Amino acid sequence: MILFKLIMIDITKNLIINLLPERKLNSNKGDYGKVLNIVGSEKYLGAGMLTSIASLKSGAGYSIFCSSENVINNIKNFSPDL
């Protein structure tokens, strides 16, 4: 019995462009969703920051960084967008 079928496709720029919806010219960041990123380890401060920035770069309107006070105080100096 076959449990799954492996499908391989070439990922090209045109494929990605066709999968993503077009952004309206008269839109704002509130139109594109919010991400609540509950992250942060006092040992690995950058990991939470990277995932929050990645959500903004991938199209989210807002990225809300939720962590301990110590992590937030360290991160806000690097990226005021979060």
C-alpha cells in the first residue's frame, strides 16, 4: 500500500508570483493580517527577532512580538518595527 506520493516541481519566480495575491494600490498594513509571535529565549535572543521580521517580509501587515520583559528590552534596540 502506498501512503503518499512524492511530487516534485520546479519552483520558479513565475510560479511564486502566480501563487501570491496582488496587493491593492490603496491598501494599508491593516489589510494584510497580523502575526502574534510568542517567542524568545534569554539564551537565543535573535531567533525570535528573526521570525518576527520574517513574517513582515513575507507580507504580514503587523508582527506582534510577545516574550519576557528582558528579551523585549534587548530586541527593541535592534528592530523598532516589532
